[in-house]
Amino acid sequence: MSNEASISEKRIDESEFLEMRKANLLRWPTGSGVDFKRALERQKSLPDHKRLDLVMRKAVAQGRCLVQPRGGFGTFKDQKELMQIIDKEGLADIVPTTTDSYTRNEQFALAQKGVDESEKLGRSVLNGYPIVNYGVAKASELIDAIDKPAIMLTGTTMPKLTGEIGFAAGYTGYLGSGIAYTTSYIKELSIEDGIKNYQYLDRLSAMYLDHGVELHRRQPSFLTGTNIPPSIAIIIAILDLLLAAAQGVKNYGLEMGETLHLIQDAAAVKACKELCQEYLSIKGYHDVFTPVTLLHWMGAWPQDEAQAASLVSYGGTLAAISGATSVTTKTLHEAFGIPTPKINADGLRMTRMAIYLARSIKLDSMPEFQSEVDLIKSEVRPIVNKVLEMGDGDVALGSVRAFEAGILDIPWSPNKWVKSKVMPARDVDGCLRILDPGNMPFSKEVMEFHTEKLRLRAEKEKQPFDINLAVSSVYEMSESMETLLSDKW
């Protein structure tokens, strides 16, 4: 049971936050390289086209869909080369820095061993860039080596030191949030502590904003890398957004993994945009910018390059038609591990071409599209409303209590504070539906619709209506063409 008395959405007091920062920066020697005055000067010196907050706002105004990959290597040299190739050859609109696993878990001493070994061997032995170990000056060199805005992709529940160093160096974006990452990536950290860790980062972002520097924060509601129905992703996105807004963040993007169903993905983007603003208004926040990003398929990928190329291109098509502000790309080598810089750049160019080809297609006039938007909203509102009710209006407290009760739930979560009773599967049309709601209070009408669609799939494929519908959906996209297009067609 969490210590509920110590969790609240309330904005961290300034004097308290300054003490928190002082303690945080002492945790590793490179923290001494963070000076807030110099950090503000650094941020204000960046040209507009290298500021992610402005680039995202401009993209929304112009109706553009930006492209951004992932990418990180264990040495400064390799990371710099990667970022330059992504920028110039990949034509990325946003350049990432993905951190290594040791950094994500704040095991900086082990990360240093990885740095030393990587430098000695002349190749990366880490699965990302150890930004804390290299420090502010080196991170600044990375920013100066590219001509696009840079975002930190840390995949961490512990963002305090990476955020400080990244912002001080000139990164203008940071991906991560307290609920989404805690329920996705870690077993032992409580929901409460995950929320608190990101309240620090959001309060830091707000401190920059108070001094005239807007930073782009982004929420990763793609969750466990399995089949996540849009409503579950949007529920978590809304709660993380409200927590950030409470700390003073004004520029906050939302991410969702693609379902790979055109109508459902387009409906999800529209529903997410509208619901986020709806709940911001309910909570009294009227000036928060909330662009939506889609991500290429987050589940298992095929080893066949032709099949992978189809997923990459289709991912760009889905993002363009849905009206997403950006799409985070993958590559033809997802099934094999960390891609080379060239393969990463190829994935970007492939996606960009798909966006160009689909740039003028919209689904707004389709009755099926609006029906799916309405369905998603009818799934989201009862859960979010119940969370707010359980917290007496406090999002942080309500979220902790809702996870304890299973009212909030995530499929296949590794976190021991998550019930993981809710179970999704693909229906007869290829949309992601709820097979088992667990304790999540979806309405009777919603569950009847989901069940009927899933039963039709079971009948069509002549298989039992049981958990195997969910399991087979997880591995579906990694299957060979011979398996996918066998007797079913």
C-alpha cells in the first residue's frame, strides 16, 4: 500500500524545489556542470529552428507531420556521427538521443565502466548514450553538431539528472512521464514514486518557462510494447498531462503506438486531441499546447526486410492520414537489435515519402471514423472520471488509488503495483479491442460491442474465444508472409 498522504498533484513549492535540485545535482560529479543561469543563456541562444517547442507549434499551424527516429550509442564520437547522419541523410525534423540502460536506472558507475570499455574498444558496448557520464559540455557539442531540435529519449522512471544535464546543454525536448514509464518499464518502483520523479522534471521545465524558455515535454503512452487499445493509452496520457500541467508545463505532447488499423489510428489521434483539451479545461488549464505523435508499430517485428519495409511505410501513411503532428520511426532491422545510422536514416526517408504520398487524405467524412472516435471517448471518460473521483479531484492521489483497485490497468505490465488483468486482442476487422476488462469500469454497452467483434474473429478463424486471441495478436506482425496469408484469405 502506498503512502497516500505524501502524494499530491500540487505544484512543488519554489524553495522546496531549489533544495531538491541542490541534492539532485550532487549525485554524480557531472551535476556540477549544471548552472541555471548559464543554462538559460544557452537555451535562449538557440535559433528558432532548433527549438522543439516552436517547431511543434509551427507544424500544427501548417498541418505538417514531422519525422523523428530513436537512436543512441555508447561513445560521444558514435553518438555525434549518428545524430549528424539522422539530421543530414535521414532528413529528420527532430534528432533524438536515446540513453543506455544503466543511465535509465541511474547506475552511473556501471555506465562509466561501459564508457571506458567502449572508448577502449573503439565501439559501443552500451545500448545508448550515457549523457550523465559525459556531462553538459559534451552534450552541448552534440547539439552544436546538428541543425535540428534535439529531444532526449531516456526510457526512464528516474529523469531528474538526465533532465538537468540535457536542458542545460541545449536539448529542448524530453520524452517521459510518471505513470506511463513506471507501469511500462520497471517492477519495483511504486506508481507514487514514479509520479514524484516526473513531477521534478515537469517542475524543472516550468522553472525554465518562468524565465522565458519554453521546453517541449512529451508523454509516452505507448506503454508495454504490446497491443494497447487507444482508450487505455489515452487514459494514461490524460492523467500524465494533468500532472504536468499542475507543475506549470505549457507545451506537452502525447504519444501513442499505432494499432495498424487506419480508421482506429486516425480516430485515436482525434479523440486524444479533443479529450486532452476537454480534461485540461475541466481542471482549469486553458493554455496548454498538446500535439499528438504516433509511433511506428511497437510490437514484435518481422525478420524479413520486405515485410519490415511495409510496416515502416504504412506507419508513415497512418500518421499522415490521422493528422498526427509527428511520427517516431523504426527501421528494417528492428527484429535484429540496434540499427546502424544508415539503416536508421533509411527508415526516416521511407517514412517521409509515405507521409508525402498520403498528405492530403483525411477520413473525417467517413461514418466509421466518427463512430470509432465516439467509441473511444465512451471508453475513456468513465475511467478518467472515476480516477478523479477516487482522488477527490487530485490526479496523483486518484491514480495511485485507482491502480491499487485495478480501476487503472495496463496489459502485460511488469510493475508489481499494476494488476495487469485487462487483456486486449485484435477483432475480426483488425482493430484492438478489450477481451477481458479486469476491474476497469467500461460500460456494459462498450464491452458488448468489443465482445461481439472478438467473437466474430474467433468464429471466422475457427478458434476458441479465449486468451489465445490475445496471445496470437501479440506475435501476429512478426509472423512470416506464408503464415499471415495462408488459408485465412
